Amino acid sequence: CNTLHHTAPHYNSHIFAGGDWCYENGFLIADTKEAFILETAGTEYWATELIGKGQRRNISNGLSIREPYTTHPKLLDLCKAKKWWDGVSAFDWKVAIGGGGVA
């Protein structure tokens, strides 16, 4: 991986390693070149938001990402199949996952 952001799937695989438990959480991940938020949902799904240079961001007890920079490869298909997202409008992580069901 040539940037920290491309390690998101690696972080997520360690969070869920060996478990079939459901855990939603948010992580601020940064180095000297970039920063991003990684939010998790269900037993394997995740989304990231890249924090631009000079921007500030915080996380708290709830989903905060609206339009993700990247997502778990199967997330959009899951949300469309479960009718949590129409597949046409911009994907909103917080609305789809927060208002959907169990991922």
C-alpha cells in the first residue's frame, strides 16, 4: 500500500478477525501525509472518509460518514438488495446503515 488510506481493509480485517459478533465503531487513522475515518458496521462492513488537508473532523457515538470515499466491496450491493438504498441517488452511509438494519 502506498498510502495509509489503502490500508482500511487491513484494519477492518483485524477488527473482525475470528468473530461473528456485530460491532459498530469509528476510528480516526492518520500519519504525517493523510488522515481518514474508518467506520464499521455489522460483522464485516465498513466505509471511509478521507480528511482533506487543512480540514478538521471528529467522531463520536454514532455513524458520521455521509458520502464515503471508499466502502467494503459488497456494501452497496447489500444495501440495494435490502432496500436501504435505491441504487440511484448518492449513497449515504449514515442513512443506509443507521436507518437500515443489521449489516
